[in-house]
Amino acid sequence: MTLVKLSASALAIAVMATGASAQTRNQVQITGSSTVLPYATIVAEAFGENFDFPAPVVEGGGSGAGRAKLCEGVGENTVDIANSSSRIKQSDIDTCKANGVNDIMEVRIGYDGIVFASDVAGPAFAFTPADIYNALGGQVAKDGALVANANTTWAQVNSALPDQKILAFIPGTRHGTREVFDTKVIVAGCKETGAFDLFKAANADDEAKATELCNTLRTDGVSVDIDGDYTETLARLDADKTAIGVFGLSFYENNTNKLQVATMSGVVPTTESIAAGDYPVSRPLYFYVKMAHIGVIPGLEEYINFFVSDDMAGPDGPLAQYGLVSDPELAATQEMVANKVAMGPLE
């Protein structure tokens, strides 16, 4: 992406011109993506514990809604940061500029990526999203109709898979990676199998309803939500070595003595394949900063730098333990943040 460095004088002019003030607000305000929310909450809590600033206020509401709030204007009555699980749109940038928000910093915090892994001594798995959907979906497509899912083994789902019972420990609905699981695995698999079109046809072509029905998983015990961290998932696999678990890449890489990873659509999950966009169950995550508030809202600059530090966003940091795939280009992001570089035009 093309970057334009905002000079200190230009920043000062922007602040004075908009009348931004921190006289009554001393707490960073953040809103946006529900996917980024748990990561930002972890950072905010750690920030409050380690700096002489109050912990930032972090709220959800969705990526688009968060960017819209960021673009409402400049001043202490507007938010400082918008978390986003998708890249900012030109329409957002245009709205920002129309409301006096002229300079935005784009911060890529890492990648939302998950892997499917099983006991290291068990059979190998090569999945597609269709396989996962046909194993875990509440209803599946069969002979052009929707039927209750009666598959009990992976071989029944796909004859190329091991003849092993279906049992999957997946991210719970409160987990940071549940959204990428739902979107990139379950809904993608629902579409691959034709079930999405059947759901849609049965509901007056309502795509939102079809998506909701795709995400309605089995309730007979083969799909188990894990709301805790990946150590809980690993403990479940230790107790039942025929199960499949969903993990963050970094957690898997730290436990290769216990786990073997499955391919997804023929791609082996690695930091490189995720960062390159080759591995299908991943996406970059961002937050966007209103640069006119840097140096005005106490703690904002410090929070941004803290978020992208090795201690937080690095491969051994708490965000990786929660499921974030650390960005191989994190050092470049750290330099960009330290130098207060505004994003340039979208490519």
C-alpha cells in the first residue's frame, strides 16, 4: 500500500483546525469489529495495568459501523479508533474527508487464521470447507433436498477421509476466531455443497437467512463449542484422541509434538501461506486511527504502539495465544506507527 508520512506541523495544524481537545476526555475510545474486539480488549486491559493512563473503552458493533463512527468528525466527542475485520473502503474515506477527518492511520495487527488439527499419532486429514460443513451442519443437501445431518464418520462425509467418528471442538461464539470459522469454513462449505442455495430458495431468496441457517450447527454432541483458550481444546483432544480441534496457528506450532495439522483445500497452513492469502481460512485484521487525535487524546499514541509491540502482537504474545496469527511484517508496522505515517490512496 502507498503510504504518506504526515509531518508534525501538518498534524498540529489538523488538530487546531478541527478544534480537537482533550480537556474533558482522558480515555481512548475504540469501536468496531466484533472479531477484533477480544484482541483489543486484551490489549486495553494490559495497557491499563502497565501505563499511567486509564484502560481504553472498547466496544463492538461491527466493522462498517465502527468506520462510520470514526468518520463522523474530529473532536473529543468522536471515537479515536475503529477496529475492522475488513479493509477500509473508499466510501469510508470519502465520508471521513467530508467530515474533516483527513488523515487516517491503517494498522494491520495480524491475521485471523485457524487450523484443524488432530492427535499426532492418528490418521492425517485433508479437508475442504464442504467436508466440515457436511460433518457439522445441522442440515445438509442430499439429492437436491435439505435433510437432517446423519453422518457419524468422516468417511461418510468424504470417502477419502479416515473412517473415524466425527467429533469437533470448535471456537465458541464468544471466541475471537468464531467469525472466520463461520464465514470461511461453514458458510463457504454450505455454498460448496449446494445447501446455501436450497436454504435461500426456501426463504424467498433471503441470503441473510440462508447464511443464518448455514451457521446452525448440529446439536447432537458432534460439534462442541469451546469458549476458553486453546489449552482447553488441547485437553479435550488429549481426552479423546479421535477428535478434531480448531486452533490458532501459533498454538499448533507450539504443540507439534502432540498435534498434526490438516490441509484445507490442499493448502498447508503456515505463517507464509496465511500472510500470502493462500490458506483459505484466514484474513488480515486492522484498526484505523484518527490521526488528528494523536497527541491530543492522552494515551492514544502509547496504546497504538503498545498494541503492535512484540510483547502483544508478536508470535509469543497473548494475542497469538488467543488465536491471532502474528504478521510476518510486524516490524514494518511498528516503524510505520512510530513514525505516525498516514495511509495513502487505496490501491
